[in-house]
Amino acid sequence: MTLQDDLKAKALSLISQQMANWVVDIQRQIGEHQGNLVRALDDLQESVARYDERINEGDIEMAMAEVVANMPPPEPAAPVGPGFDQLKASVATLEKGASLSEVLTHLVNEVSQYVDRAAMFIVKGPSAIGWYARGVEPAEVIKQVNVPLNADTVLRNVNNSRHALRGALQHSPGTQQALAKLGGNPQAVLAVPLILRDKLAAILYCDSSLEEVPPPVADLIEVLVLFAGKTIDMLSLAPKTAAAPAAPAPSAPSRPPAPSPRPPGWARAGWRARTAAPASAASCAAPRWTSCRSSSTSCAAR
């Protein structure tokens, strides 16, 4: 063996021995670290157990109660409008009206359940004349209100547009001035036209102390006014149907049929409401409505 081979063999032997010592040392250090980790986990577990023993449930309950007490109050629920049952009951009441004045009185009475005040204004010529109201004190004051339809009021807007209007009364100083005799301090207003045979015959005025008349309430009132108008139109047509002339008797064909008698209380030129205003509005003169000379012409308020 040459010297070079001998040196090479000794070098490899030393390297192998050194590497073996390193492996043993690394394994020893790993074992120590594992032992330390196990001891640390044991200590941590013992600490958690001691913390569990220190927990005071009473303090926790008090802290939770304090948090709940300091929470802001919940927001008020959104207002819910009248339901279908109320609408159905109001419609049934309107159907009980046997004349124009009764239907209008029932309409004002029913609408007053949903707003603070309700008043019926009859459109007569260039004016809207107060006829009957609920929620107004004294009730007779409505008869003293006569609103010119050329004045800047919500009644004029409804008369011109033939559509219901809803808004804040402060935006219509003319309306406040025209209705000052009604008193009170209303904030919101709703006005709905009453159409009879395609002609605006009256305006239902409503107001409220709320900032606005809720949309569900406004929709219900519009439905009631529309139904009242259709009911009055049907009442105006019912007597004409009943008064249709009878066919001539076959036993006397040459004899002209006797003219059918007019129902008592009805004028020749048209129909007129015969029933007076109910007791709740006895002091208010019932509006008079007359039909036109032909069915092609709409009714007008007189």
C-alpha cells in the first residue's frame, strides 16, 4: 500500500467517525427538544386547568347584563297599514247606502277611522262647498267653508288633475288659509276626487297630525272613494230600469200601452236624491245631484 492510499484510508475513517459522532449528537439534541416540548405542553395544560378553576360565572353574567343594558333600543317597526278585513268591512258599510247622501255620509264616517279628520266638499260651480265632516270640532263649522277652485289649494289641484294628491300641508299655504276655520294643527293632507258618471262631483279631504298620510292608508281611502262613486252611479240607474214600460197586452193590440208611472219623488228631467242626510249630519243640507237630459252627458252638481 502506498502512502497515498494509506492517507486516503485514514481520512475516510476519520470522516466516518466524525459523521457518526454528529449523528449521535443530533439525535441527543432532538431527544432533549422533544422532552422539553412534552414538559412545556404538560405545564400549559396545568395552567389551563388552573384558569378554568379561576373562572367566576357570576362576573360573566354581570358583564353580559351590562352589555345588554347599554345596547340602544331597537328601531320602531315600520307602520302597518289597514288590512283586508278593514277594507271589506268599510265596503260593506258603503253598500248599505240607499241614496247619494247616505253613501257619502258612510264614506266620510269610514274614512275617519284611518285619518284624524275627513271632510266632504261638494264641487258646485267655481267652488268646493263643505258638506259633512268627521273629526272637526264643532262639526257644524264645515258648512261655513267655501273654497274657490281658482285659489291655490290642494282642492284646485285635484279638481284640475282629477287624481288624488298626498303631501305635507306646509307646502300648501293656500290650503291652510282656506281651511283655517277647521282649526287644528294638521301636518299631512290627502285629497281624493269623487267621480260620478265621468264628472268630478266632490272631493274628499283628509288630514293627519302625522308627517304624512301612510301610503297603505291613502291607497285604501282611494279604493273606498272609487267604490262609493260606482255605488252612487248604480243607484242613479236602478230607478230607470224599474220604470221601463211594459209590453202591451195581447188581448187588446190596438190599444196603446199605458204609460209607466214614474216612481214617486223623481223629477221628469232626471233623478234627484230624496233621502235626507243622516242624523249625524242632519244639520248639513244634503247635496243635490241631477242627471243630464241624455245618457251621453255626465252628471253635474247643482
